[in-house]
Amino acid sequence: MSTTTQAPLEQVVLGALASVAPEADLAALDRNVPLREQLDLDSMDFLNFVIAVHRALGVDVPERDYAKLATLESCVEYLAGLPRTKPA
Amino acid sequence: MNGAPAVKVTYREAVRAAMREAMQRDARVFLMGEDVGRYGGTYACSLGLLDEFGPERVRDTPLSEGAFVGVGIGAAIGGMRPIVEIMTVNFSLLALDQILNNAATLRHMSGGQVGVPLVLRMATGAGRQVAAQHSHSLENYYAHIPGLKVLAPATVEDARGMLWTALLDPDPVILFEHATLYGTEGELAEDAGAVPIDRAAVRRAGRDVTVVGYGGTVAKALEAARMLAERGIDAEVIDLRTLRPLDDETLVASVRKTRRAVLVDEGWKTGSLAGEICARLVERAFYDLDAPIARVCTEEVPIPYPKHLEDAALPQPGRIVEAVLATVGGRG
Amino acid sequence: MPSLGADMDAGTLVEWHVAAGDAVKRGDIVAVVETDKGLVDIEIWESGVVDALLVAPGSKVPVGTLLATTRTDGARAQAAQPPVLPPPPRPPLRPMASPAAKQLARERGVDLAAVHGTGPHGAITRADVEHVTPSPAPPPEKAEARRERVEEVETPREPRPAVLDATAMRRAIAASMARSKREIPHYYLSADIDLSRSTAWLEAENARRPVEERLLLAALLLKATALAARAVPEVNGFFVDGVFRPSSAVHLGVAVSLRQGGLVAPAIHDVDARTVVEVQASLRDLVGRVRTGRLRSSEMSDPTLTVTNLGEQGVAAVFGVIYPPQVALVGLGKPLERPWASGGMLGVRPVVTATISADHRVSDGHRGALFLAALDGWMQKPEAL
């Protein structure tokens, strides 16, 4: 995966996070620490995050794959491998 | 208001025009009082009327309020429509027996057979350095009495229009003319005529506080509102116009909107009309109030003669502003 | 005379530990009071200087009687100068608020003890209450049309803050929780609930649902709680003026922690009458609006029963403090896989510990136990929720 395709994906993930945690400083986010831990997201916040990603990219993340969205790094990696209906 | 051109007239001229029109329209109307004829009235309200209508209809009386008010009551019972002028409210106390025990009660005591369609006009109030026996505001004495209607025209329009409506009333009506108003000028439509006498008027709309005045205090309340506007406070000014019966609806509606009230009354605070209005607002708008109701009244002294003391004793725009600021609290 | 128990009407001042002119600081013991339950040391809540002792030792006075007045140090410094102004009014026993402010506070469920007054003599005005619980912001697409109408009805005096004031919220929580612990005799029960049926049902449901329509376990738990509350009405309603007023509707307060600190417990209305899908949608909407600080005043004021869910933080069980004037609080811990014996067999199942804190003035443990049993029962038949 080249950075040219991954950078827009990362922007989508950060945008989705901003919508569920508007008070968070996303610039300070550690790419490899679980998001729920870093941002104190509850299950409803996480569902809203998944929905925001779905709306932005048209990807359908099954519930069993939620674990693959644990960190910013893993999100980008996982989403890059999914078929989607909208450009990032 | 109704499209006719407006002219500048004094309050005195408006009172005179009202009396002239009444005597032209209805032959039963006549004017009676001390010095109303040859002298033209203590405040010159009836100047020229003697020449125009003759001594039968413009009658000078002896200095005997009890007698000539009694004569007026008799004439009213007999089918006339008398306008009786009393020089000041202080002197009207000599006629209080006639007013209270006869004028106000006869319809009730006769089972409705005998009405007293009398109109009493009298000057009231301080501000002219005529000391304590000529300066008091005793409107509340009369507003206390069932059987009377009590009016306080504060504008040239009301001075012009209230008299005819009062003459149409089948029962006694008292008009209080604040003595400092006679020389004041206002705009009046050339075809101005009768006005209703059952409602208070909002003289200035506002949203932050309701300032209530009547007669001589309306102009002071409006001046205070202008000063408050400079401080960003938007005061609503209500002119009571009718002191009995009080127009509770207008007062309550205003206070429901502004949630604060400052009552201005040239009477003494104890037992004042302002006290009565305060009680009614608490009875009917308690849960709408956002601050204690404040009263700006005359200091509880006989009105002093020296100008600086007289000014200090009376409600003034500055005192109204202070009361409003205390009422709006931290917002001021 | 402070209330030293919900049943205390009066107390006898036995002894003063301070005299007029003494400096006191918050927490000092200033007096001893005798109640039906014995002698109690009275602490002072404000630092300052004792101004006057108003009740003599040996006097029995009703709760609410002014015992003494104090000045703050600032006021003392002022008093040393020649007095030019009338003395400030004595500190009121309860927050001084205008009738209009009290009315609005009642409508919005605001505790006046937590509101800063800006009116005459520091009284709380209507605008001060509005400052603490701002009116809900209209949805953006309708904002223009609605603004005009609002201005006609009541012209806003000051721009309203967009978010809740954290200090005021802290004070509101403090006042409400202190009142709860002072007045409500809580009892606590807990039960472990087997979630295997519910989670299996959810997994199957969510597998066939698009992302936006997926359900959370929380929605099932809320619906089950509401149905259980309908079955045991003693946990659902308000205790006001010494009387329990059961509520025919079940409006569930959902305690949502704010990441900035503090929490709010807005209501989802009529949860018992809604489908799980509707409850899920409401919950999602509510959490989203809590995060952006756009709650509706009706949601803030009228929950009939509150649910707190600290399971997200990994807590096994939570025994909560009831929000007055509600009469119970349901706590849900973290669903965990635990060993579970059933039918003589030991297995591993997802389990949640559900608790109820309830008001003993209104219900007894037996009724509370029935509530938890009903909650358990509904979680065993998720398809019926």
C-alpha cells in the first residue's frame, strides 16, 4: 500500500473520530494505542464511529471485524483492504 | 393617529377645548367652580368660556367646596350634566362628604333609581412651590371609593378626550389634572375627540422592566426610560390613565413579559395606589416575577416649600433609574 | 438548624463551640445539637467570622431555623470602614431566587443550590437558570424559521452558552447527590444475569443488519429495564412532599459520562412502549447529542428511573446513588465471560451484574428483588423485547 492511497483513508478515520469525540486532540493521537482507550469511547461512540466511516467510504464493517478497527494504524490498514463504493 | 394633521397645543388648551365642545354638544352641560368665570380659571382653563357661553353656564361660586359640589350633585340628579372644578385636591376634602356619602352612594342606596352623572375636575400634585396645602397627591383617597370612576389624563390627547367620555357616564367621574401639566405642550390631531377611559396605555414598549406611572409621573417615567436606554435597559412605560377601576390586564400582561416592575406614584408610599398595584401584581403575576417590585413615591413629608426640598421629596427620573437598576440587579 | 435525617423536624441546641467574633473555617465544629438519635456535632460550611449566635443553648427549634450568622473575611474588612451602605441581607438558608427563576428551575429540573445569582442582592433570576440549562438549540435546518418565533415569545436577554458549565454541573451533581444521601434511605440488591441468549440473538440480528441499524446490548437492557419497571411500579416515579407518586410512563434516564468530567442523565421517553430498534435509535441520538452538548430541557428534567452503565470502564458492578426525586437507580456492570453452572453443568457464559439502589421509604427489598428477577426474565427472551 502506498502512502498516496492511505493518507486520504487516514483523514476519513480522523474525521469520523472527531464526530464522536469533538473535544479530543486528534493531533496527539498515538497510531498504535487502542482508540477506545485513548479517547475513552464507549460502545455507542464506537458504533457511531463505525457508522461515520461507513457513510464516508461506503464500506460495510461486519461486527466480527470491529476488533480490527482498534487503533488508527489498524483502521487504515483494514479499510484499505475492503471493497468500497465511494472514493476516499 | 387618524390621519388628520397634528397641531401643537398645551394641556390647558386641550382641557378648554374639551369643555367648549361639551357645552356646544349638550345644553345640559355647564361649568361651575371658584374663579372659573370672570378670572378664567385658576389655571386659565376656562378663559373665554364665560363670554362664549354666558353666566348661566359658566358659574363662579363662593369659596365653599361642600356647597358647590353639593349643588353639582343636585343638578346632576335633576338631569343636568355639571362639570364642577375644584381648585386643588387638598381643598376637595371639604367636599369629601358630598362626594363619598352622596355622589358615590346614591345609585346604590336608591336601588338604582337615582344616578349622579357628575364630572369633577381638580388639580393635583406638587412641583410649583405652592407648599403643603396646595401640593398633595390624594388621588388614592378617591380611587378607594366604590361608586366613583377616577381618571388621570397625562397627555394632551387624554386632556382633550376624557372629559366627553366622562360626561356620558351615568355615574360620578373625577378627573385629576396634574398642575405641572397645564403649561406642557403636545401634538394633537386637529380632529381629536373623545377617548376610552377604561384602559391603561403603553406609552413606550420595552422588554426589561415595566415602569408604571400616571398623571404627572408619566413624563418622568418616560425620561427615566430614555436614560435607561442609554445603559442598554429597555423599559416599558405604562400610563394608568384610569385609577379606578385599575386596568389589571394591561399591567399583568406587561409584567408577564418584562418580569420586573417599578411603580411610580406621587402619593406617599404608605397606603398608596402604588401599594395597591403592587398587591395586584403579586396576586396575579407572582410566578412571573424575576425581582421584587419596587416603588418610587413621594417622601413621607408634607410637600416642602423650598424648591430643592420639594424636588428632593418628589419622584424624579434619577430615582426611577436607580430603582430600575436595583431591580434588574447584575444586569445593570 | 440543619436536617440531620429525613425524619427530623426539630433539634435542641445543646452547646455552642464558638462565640461572636470568632474566626471559623469550613468544617469546624461550631455547635452540638441533640436529635432523637443522639448528640450530633454541627460543622460549618463557610469560612468567616461568627457574627451573631441567634439560638440560646437549651432551645429546641425547628429544622430550618437560623442558628447563627457569619461574615466572610471580606465583609469584615469592609465593616471596619465607616458604614455607608445598608448591611447586606443575611445569607439566606436556601438560595434566594425569584418566583420566575424557581418556576423555570422546576420545569427544567435545575437544583437552585447550583446556580449563581446575578439579580438584586445576588438573587437567582430566570436568566441565571437559563444559563445553567440552556434551551435546546434548534436543528440547524430549521434554525432560521424558528428563531423569529422564539424572539416573539421571549426575547433572549443574553446569548446562551452552547455547552453546559462544568463548574455549575459539578455543583449541581454535588447538591443533588448530597440531598439523595441525606434524605433517601437506600437499599441495594444485585443479581447476575446470563446474557448468552441475548448476545446470541444480537449477533444473529446484527449480522443481517446494515451498519447504521445495528443494535447494542444496551438497547436490550434498557427495554428490559423499562418492562421490569412496569411490572414493579414502586421503582418508577417520584417521591415528593412525603408521598410517592408512581409514574404511568417509563422515562429512562441514561447516565452518560462526559469525557471532560461530570455526567448527565437525560431521558429516553416511554421506553416500555418502544421497540428495541426505536430504543437503539433514541440512545444513539442521545449519546451523540450529549457529546455535542445539545440536550433538550425535557430530557433533562423528567426521567422516572435512571440507569447507569459503568461496564464500559470495566467495572463489574455499580451500586448507584438515586437522583432525587426519583426512587430507584439501576446499575449495569461490564458483561464478562464467567463460569456459570446450569443444569448440573459448568459452562462459560457472558454475564452482567445488574443492581438496583432503591428508596426504602417507597419499596422494600422484596419488591426490588422482583424487579431484578423481571429484568433477568426479559433478557432470557430477547426476541420478545
